[in-house]
Amino acid sequence: MNIKQILSRKISTAMVAAGLPSDTNPAISLSNRPQFGDYQANGVMGAAKKLKTNPRELATKVVEHLTMSKALDGIADNIELAGPGFINIHLSQSWLATQLNTVASDDHIGVAQRGTAQTVSLKDPIEDYLKGSSQDKPQTVVVDYSAPNLAKEMHVGHLRSTIIGDAVVKALEFRGDKVIRQNHMGDWGTQFGMLIAHLSDKLASDEVAETALADLENFYREAKVRFDNEEGFADRARADVVKLQSGDADCAKLWQQFIDISIAHSEEIYSKLNVSLKRADIMGESAYNPDLSKVIDELMASKIAVEDQDAKVVFIDEMANKDGEPSVFIVQKSGGGFLYATTDLSACRYRSGKLAADRIIIFTDARQALHFKQVEIVARKAGFLPEQVTYDHCPFGMMMGNDGKPFKTRTGGTIKLAELLDEAVVRASELIKEKNPEISSEDLAEISKKVGIGAVKFADLSKNRTSDYIFNWKTMLSFEGATAPYLQYAYSRIQSIFRKAAVEQISAQIDIIAPQEKALALKLLQLEDVIDAVISECTPNLLCNYLYELASLYMSFYEACPILKEGISDEVKASRLALCDLIAKTLEQGLDILGIEVMDKM
């Protein structure tokens, strides 16, 4: 259900009838003030400027055609002109109620599935809208996210890529797209020679691999110290890299042990975070190794890459500096080694070819923006990335401490993600126990996990993707404001109403009487539009904002519109319970897309 699309098509038809070009944007937007309607059509203003005509006169013609054609009969109660040429649209409460009832019985709560016609409850179907939705074909979308290096434990720097990527993935799937997750884990390169050499020595001293690798951070630190300071160790490490890349069985065995233990750690984090990544989604750097020499050969054969100082280099004129010097993109080192650039080019070819992607989305921090711009330019020149395949690198900002610097431990070290999540659960447990001292230990454990993890995720996801943000425990765990606990509480509050009403199944029709009910109706029917915006811009914060606004409107409704009080008719009671049920379903679905769990009691 997308009211903006419905209105856009109706207004566009009237604009053409009024003499405007067929490609004129009706510019439908939500009204900020109820007195100016529920929606506004502002496109006449820009069109009139281009045509050098009076916007008020032009808007009058559009309204006349809307009235004569009865295009909005049954949808809008009133269409009025405002100011120099704005068109205010007041939607019919009965039409809104009809749409709510249709949405309430829909498994996808009114969000149309790509490739299927959307049902709109009108006496006469909106044929152009239906036609448009049926042409909204599902896409195959490859999403590269999380992507930790398997040489270390996941730290707070991996949080944003993991949860932003997963939210976008779930939004795409909810809309009906085919999503292929690609966890591009760093499981290859020089550091693995260093680690293999260190592990080999540990095993030679009769240590067990699982014991030696129990603390990945400490293991990596030990290996790095030896690599930097111990005579002969660095040479051994480099030799082990060559052996590994050449298929040496002993090195491959040690490498696999390391990889298995590292992945098991990552899986624990994914489980705690309630994200959808599985082992089958891993496509490590090593998977592209057999293709890397072919990538270089093709780049050289097409003269996209040239030899320069014994290295293979692409000079990108499209990214030249102010002095006209092209951007330098090294695809093979002078010693014959491959780089991230080579792997990412191979990934482009694999994803567009083997996986048949219509769209590729990659989530990394903003510091890699230049690299991926270079990758896209070179991949398109080489034909690894066809023109019809959309390539979106989606950078994100950093998590900052209260001091405005990157979030670290008190001693300046990197914070392990597992420790951060454990602390979130502990802090949530203390708050919940303080509010409810009588809570059972079982309920406390379950609720604390959902509240604590949810708080960390929502605090991150609710911020604009491209912005840095301040990590603050007190703010994110608050039961007031735009937080996960506030939304979880709103959901549980609705469930408590159902328990008091002693109802298990709600099938009543929703009627709209009070202005708070209409406000909720308008918000509930915006979900598809919000999901589409999240998908288009890869910005889960838009869904966070929507859910907070919905919960706030529910709280206002709860205060103003009694449900179970004496004196409330059975019809009104049933209608409001049905409305509450739809609100709860929407909150639950929206939070599920964000990977945040709800609970019946808090």
C-alpha cells in the first residue's frame, strides 16, 4: 500500500489534462500540518516556472480536472488550493479505514511484493496503480557486509557494517527481492603466513590448536611481535604464504584450523546480534585466488593495465587530480603478489556473472570510498561489471566515544564486540531489575538480552549511515525517546491490553473516529514508502524514525482514546483493539527487519 504512488498517478493524469508535459513530477509529499491536508501536491509550482505561466491558474486547472474526472472520489473528502499554487488533499477517513482493514489481513501488512499486483480497496480498482505495481519486478541483489578479518576477533568497528547490512538485506527480502549475502571475510594474505608460522611452532610444542587460538587477539599480537622483532621469523612467514598460495597441504591444514576457529567466533557474535548471516554466506578472499591471475591477464591484454616499475597498474584518468595526474590503482605488486584491488575486481565479475546480480551493495567504513570508486571504474572498463548492474558502495561513519574520538577502551585499545554486547546485557539487567525487583531470573535473562542487544543496535541504526555518532550507554538504554527499549515497551504495552481484554484473536473491523486514530492510520499506511526508501538509499535510520513516530502516535492515542474503560461501546472497543493489533504487528515487523526482538512483557 503506497498512498504517495496512488496520488502521484491520479495527480499526474490531471496535470496532463491541464496541459502540462507528461513527465511533470507531481511532487506528492506528506503535510506537516493537518489543517493543510494529509498530503500535498507541489509539482505545479516548478512546472509553472518552466512554462512561464501563473502557478495559481495552472493549479486551478489541475483541481478542476481532478473534480470533473472524479479521480479522487472515495479517496479524498476535500481538495483545495493554497498559496500560489499548492494543492492540499484531505483523505477520506472511511477510505483510510478500508485500507487499514485490507492491510490488517495481509501477511506483509500492506507492503506489496515485487512482481505482484497490490490490492487497493476501492469500489473501482485503480488500474494504473495495479499495472505499475505488477511491473515492479524483483531484483537479484548481492550484498557484501560484515566482512571481518579472520586474523582477529571482531571488534566494535565491525558492528556498523554487520547490522546496517543485515537491516537492508531484510528490508530487500521483505519487499520480495532475491538477496544473496556475501560475507567477504579476510582469510588470505601476508598476515596468514605470519599466523601459520606461529601456530606451527605452538603445535610443535605440543599445544592444541583450539587452545592456542582460544584468544585470537592475543595470538595475533604474539605473532606480530615475532614478525617485527624475531630474526628469521618474517622470512618463514613469507615463505609460508607462498606455500599456502601454491597449495601446500601442511600449510593449508593449519590455515583451515585457524579459519574454522575464527569463523566459529564470528558465528557466536552473529547469534548474539540476531543477524541473519550464516556460514554458507561466507565468500572469503581465498575463494577468488584461482581467478586473480586471469584478472591481471585480461587487464593487460585490453591495455587497461600497464607495467610500471615491475608492478601492474591502472592509471585512471577519470579520477585525475587538479594537476591532471591520473589516479594510480595497483592491481599486482612488483613481486607478483595480488592486492585487495585484484580480489575486488574478481568479486565484481563473479557477482555480476555467476550470481547474475542486478544490483551489488557493499558496506564498509567511509575510509574505503576511494578504493571502491576505483574498483567500479576499472571493473566497468574491463567488462567485469556490465552497465546494467548497479554498483553501490555504501560507506558509513565511525562509532565515537564521549570525547569525540573513535570508541576505545580506557587504555586506548580496541574494544572486542563480544565484550561490548555482554556489557549491554549486564547494564540492561540492572535497569530492568531496578524497575521490577520481583522478576524471575529466567524472565530477567531473556528480557535483558533482548533489551541490551536491541539498545546497542537501535542506537547505531537510528543514526544516519554516513555520520559518525557518539556511543552513550545512558541514552541508548533509556525507556524514553527514540530508543529500542521505548519501542519494545510500546509493543509490550499493547500486549498487556490484549491480556486485560482477555482476547486471543482479533477480527473486528477498524473504524476511524478520533483524530488520533486518523494520525495512526496515515502513519501505518506509510510503511511501504519507508521500506522503499531504506532499500533505495540503504538507510535503516528511516525505518527507525518511522517506528519511533508510530510508537509515539500510539502513546498519544492510548492517552486520548479509552479502549477498555466502562462506557466504551463494544464496537468502539473492538475497533480500537483491532487498530492496536495492527500497530503491534507493524512494530514487530519493523523491529524484526532491524534485527531487534520484542517481548510480551517487560
